[in-house]
Amino acid sequence: MAPDLKMHWFLPTAGDSRDIVASGPDGHRRAPSIAYLAQVARAAEQLGFDAVLTPTGTWCEDAWITTAALLRETTRLRFLVAFRPGSISPTLAAQQAATYQRISGGRLLLNVVTGGDPTEQQRFGDFLDHDQRYQRCEDFITILRGAWSGTPFDHQGHHLRVQGATVQQPPDPLPEIYFGGASEVAEHVAAEGADVYLAWGEPPEMVAERVERVSKLAADRGRTVRFGIRLHVITRDRAADAWTETERLLAAMDPAAVAAAQANFSRTQSVGQQRMAALHGGDLTRLEIAPNLWAGPGLVRGGAGTALVGSHTEVADRIEEYASIGFTEFILSGHPHLEEAYWVGEGLLGELRRRGRVANAPTSPWTDDSGRPAQLTASAAR
């Protein structure tokens, strides 16, 4: 079987920590300096991850600028840049993407994020409601693709209008567009314009119906869409050690922070966030919501709120279960992101390579074609 899965990592541009939310002594928090983010990016590249997702939001460093600075720190790794279409002109985004592709040698992927927190949206001057934001996303993606077409593009949409949108030179290759959202309107937007539809890590039976539905919506439009899933991961040589780590993470959570996060999630307009919160309802006794699927991160963290937990073999089994549903791209993360990249890259990815599901890590002067350390020859050892 040819390798068919793409494995991605996460770039912690809001800072990193040994806890899910940095709540301990100051020494537990790592600032998102270029030096530290470069360590994470280089580790991801060396371990064989395809790309890193760079988030967007008030508390993150800007994804475009940060990843552009990291291009010179890496040679192969691709950057999945998240941004909100309400904060940037689609023609400007098309121009930035075209420039990025040229200076990076084609290493840009785009994550168009609609946004679900009204307070966050209004902070950036965006006062549209939930469905209106998705309508604007549909306009945005249409204009983005039109500006890359090589022909000046006109569009009069629900919320955006352009005349003659174009770029100096279309990007080559065209950046793939990743897009997520659990509501009905989001699924239609994904079917219309996304290359990859993203879901958060719900139990397999919950996301299977969405894969089937979006696939049909895309087929009705004469399109195909790939599927990606966003998950945290705690994988160890022994399953018991992985579950012990969940106990440590849980013990570090301030009950007041859990209560505040759950109250905030109850007010969200994001259907995906509502679904994440409903998986556990803030109940610390019902966090293993499916085999090897732990909802602990969602007690205090917005967005992706579940983690695959277990031995490398068990987590690989769960990855293959999601793959059997239709997911071919996995965006993974762990705290802290540098150390956990090695646990996942060496352990989980190693197991998936043995199963023929993931391509070998790129070689270097210090590895053989399989990615294993090369044996020194007698002359080299002298």
C-alpha cells in the first residue's frame, strides 16, 4: 500500500507550556520567540511532518509574518497559515499568498477561519452574525481563486465586491485551502470552495456522518473534497505512561479556569465549539469519550478539545480508524510542542511507517534512506 496519510504538527505562536494552559510558575511558559518556534519547526521537519498549522487570534503572533520568518529556518516544511477573512481583503490575501509561494518555493497552505466568538470578531471590527460570516467566507474564497486565475476577476457577492481582482503572477502551485465548520452553512461553503474540510476530534461515529454529507454536497457540485482532523496526542511506549500524563495535565488545571472556560463556551456562536463542550459537559468523570479519545483539553481550551491517548500502537489504530472513515490529513499537537513532536514523530509516525501509511522521514547526511541513523564507514570514522 502506498503511503496515503499526511501528518501535520502545530506551531504554538501564543506561547508554549508543559500544561494545556500555562497556569503554573512563569518558568513553565515558553514565549513564542522565533528562536523557540524555529526549534519546533525544525523538529517537525526532521521528524517527517508535512506541515505545521499556525493559528490566528488576538493572543497569537501573526501567522503570515511568523511563518515567513521561519522559511529560512527550514527547507521542506510547509506552513498552514490561518487567518480570518473579515480582517483582510481577498485580493490582498491572494497577493500575499502569491508572494509567499514564490519566496518559499511553494510551501504555503491556507486555513480560512470564519471565527465563532463575537467578542473576538468585534475586536477586529467584524459585526456580522454567524451565517453572514460564512456567506462572506464563500465570497472570499471565490475572489481568492478568481484573483489567481490569471484573468482579471469581477465578483458581486453577499458581502464582498471586487472588479478586476488579480495578482502580478499566479502562485505556483496554487495554495490549497483548508476550511472548517460544523454548521450546515459551513458544510455548504466547504463543499463549494475548500480543498480540505477540517473537523475537530469528535468520536468516529460523530464525524463519519459529516464526512459522508460534505462528500455528497461536493459531488453534487462536481467537486471532491479531502478531509482533515485536528487532534491533540499523548502517545508513549506504554499506554499506562500516556494515561499518567493525562492525570498530570488534569491536576494542573485550575478549577476556576475550567468553570470560566465552560461558561464562555456556553455563549459561543460556533457550532463546532458547542459540540466540543457537549462531549463532556465540564464533567471530569466522563472525559474518555471513546476508546483512546480523551476530552481533557476541552475543559480549558477553545477549539480542538480532544486528545488521542495511548501506546503508539493504540494511537496508530485510532488514526487508521479515522482514515477508514475518509480522513487523510491529521493535524496533531501536544504540550509542550517541542518534546511531544519527538514522542509523536519517533513513536506514532514510526508505527504508521511500519504499516505503510506514512512516507519515510526526509533523509539527511546523518540518516539512510529509511530515516534511521546511518552507519559510519571506516574512513568517515577516522
